Amino acid sequence: MIRKQAKPISLFLVLLLAAVTLLSGCTKSDSGNANTNASQNGASNAAGNADANADAENGAANAGSSEPITLRLAAWGSPDEIAAYKVAIARIEKAKPNIKVDFQAISADYDTKMTTMVAGNDEPDVAMMESATIAFPLAEQGKFLNLQDYLDKDTEINMDALVPNITYSAEPGNVIGIGPGPETFVLYYNEDVFKDAGIDPPPADPANAWTWDQFVDVAKRLTIDNKGRNATETGFDPKNIKQFGINLPTWWGLYSNFIYSNGGDFLSADGKTLGLNQPEAVEAIQKLADLINVDHVAPSPLQAKNIPGTNVALQTKKVAMAFDGQWATTALAQSKFNYNVAALPVMKEPVTTVVAGMFSIFKSTKHPQESWELLKALIDPEASLDMLTAGTWMPSHKDWYTDADKLAKWTQDLPSRPSGYKGAVIDMLLSHSHATPTAYVKNFNKIMDVINPAMDKVWLGKQSAKEALDAVAAKAQEQVQGRRDIK
């Protein structure tokens, strides 16, 4: 669902048909337009909301028409996800012969191609969007319907029915997109490695999650050099490690979890000040960098080039544990070894960051209500059950986590849902999740263009987190434009 750095949806089954019955009439590059359009936003937002209300009413009025309707849907995705979209579309078209969904699967240069469509006034009706790279720049141009109007009027789905942190708002009351489902971050581990070492595995329950010091201690004991010595023992050779204690992705999606856990943020609460060079964020980043350069329990950026993906790295015991997203369970479930999942270690409070793509409806659509019904079908958990059970997605609807029967449909007795899943993933999502910074940090990409080179020096051990971030703080501050509304 999301497009991951060094690093993210499917759709089918019974409720999709139910959703479709409502369709009786008939879905990376910063554009840099924020400053250009800022002076127009006050008037255009009010006009946009009025247009969206009118669109919702007109769509409902047109719902009784039997005229043929074509809805255009654009999305990216893995081959399995694309196949899922196609199955869902076939079912929609079979249920309502007067509707045709023209599906455009874009596998490369998605944002560039979408930007070209918009420039040529050739937008699809519904499209998958990524918040920081294209959705918010287009929202600032007034390109999307306000989905809040539909959520307010719909009797089947509203904001309270959705899990936290998957609705994206350009400003309060203007929802520009809804994620098909959340993706969280967790700690994966090889159960056999822990058993062989005689070490208790990490807890799944967030209430009992390891402290940071406990985590580092275990990571040291599970980091083994080519002579069989671990990182706590005399003579340990950090230059010749055959098994690392932890694999550490160094992109912002991963380290955001620990910034939030330590009480930090990317911006100050009022949105006026860069937060990444503040003590809480600096401390969290430094502790992560120390895993590489001080504790020697995580591969350096150079060593990481020889570390395979999470499933292979754990299976071959190149690493004992790995930080990764919930989406990694798909590949892990297909691997033939004993893996499990635990809550992330805690600095101050248990936290997991939620990341997700979003479906948005272009304001240019001639069929707003039908497009809304298509969007609802795309985020219907029953429709995406195959992808849920495979481990690729998680449901967007809250009751699929709290209703025992619905929960069992996508978690019970499945290799993609190991024993620690409920605590490490579900409980963390419902009680300890935080929105991705791309959802609320305005001008996020431009800020990170300044921050990323500094972070490279931290991971390489060339500068401390404080030195590196203080050196670029003033330049990054110039890109700070405030915070958006998040739900």
C-alpha cells in the first residue's frame, strides 16, 4: 500500500458486493505549489467545500440513472495487489453492468505520470496517492473532493468507524484521502536463535515491552563474530560479524517510531519550529546510531548492502532480530522457519508509526457519488480478505480489530499472523499509534531534503546526532511551514 524507501492494497468478497449495490447509477515529487497558492487558499477552500457538498447532492440525485458510467481508477501496487484490484473491478462490473471501471495500474514513475495527467486535465476519478509527494501539493491546488462531506452523510461508514491515523486532511474539516488500511512497525525475530541462546524472546504485549537498555543488552548477546564470541565478550571482533543482533533500516519511517517513543517530534506542537534537533529527537536518533557505531549490534551502511531482506536475513540467521513494517509478514509467512513478532522496544512510551497510502477522488469527476462508492469498496476489509490473510494489509475498519468473528477471519491460524501479532500489531495500533510525519508536517519532503544528508553522517559515525542536526537546523527551519490536521 505504501511505497517504502529502501524500502505501501487488494479487494474482493461479500461486502464488496454489498457496497456495490449502492452504485445504482452507474476509485514522487513535490510539486512546490504551496507558496504559489497560499494566498488563494482561504477563498478556494470555502468554495471547494461548497462544491463538494453540491457534488455529493448531485451524485446522490444521479444515482438512480441507468445511463452507462465509466469510472477511471489509478493505483500502484505489487503484482498481488494489482491482481486483487482487477478481481474487485470484475465483481463491480458484474454486479452493475452499466458501470465500467477503467483501471490503470502504474508500476513506475507514478507521481510523474499522475502530474502529467493533472496538467493535461486528464485526471482519473479515483486514484491512489502518497501524502508528502503528490497528494498535498495537489490538494493545495484544490484538486480533490472533500471526503468529510461524504463521511458526514454516509450511513455505512464514518470517521469513527475507521482505525486511527488513516485519514489525511489538508486542513481541519477537509479530508482529501482515506487509506485502505494501516501499516505499523514491529520487532521481528527468529525464535530458534533465542531458543538456542537460552534467552527469553521479546514481549508482544506493549505493557511489557523491553526498555531500550534491555533491548540493547539482548542485541549484544545475539551479535556473534566469526569466532563465536558475542558483543559482550572480551575479544569480540566487530569487523567480522556473522550474526547481527538487529537489522536497522535508517529511513525516517523507522526512526520516527523512536523519536515519538522518546517524547520528540519532527515539529514543535505549534508547528513553528523544527523538532528534529531538539533533545528528545536527538537522543533517540543517537541511540539508534549507537547500535551501529558503538554497540556494533547492527550493520553499518556498508555492511547493510550485504544483508538481504528481512525474511531471508532472519531465516539465514544473518540477523537475530529486525525492525520492519507489518507488511513484511507476507514474505515471512512464505519462509520455512520459526519467526515471531514483538512490540518495539520502548524509550519512554510504547509507540508505533502508522503509514499508508490513500485513495482520493478528483474534483473533476463527473460521478462524485459513484466514485465515493468505489472508494468505499476499495477500503472494504471483506473485499480485501485475501490480502489481509496473506499479511500484506491490515483492515481499515476498526470493528475488524474488536469484533471476535471479524478478527478471526484475518488473524486466526495463519502463518502471516504469529502468536505475538495481537499484542505487537493490533494492540499497538489501537492504543499506541502515531500518525506518519508525512500526514501532518507541511513541506515534509523539502525539510527532509535538508535533513537526510546530515543523517547520513550520523549513521556513518562521522558526526553525532546533535552535531549533524544542529549544523543544518537553520536551513531546515527555512522550510518549516506548519502542521496539518490529523485524525
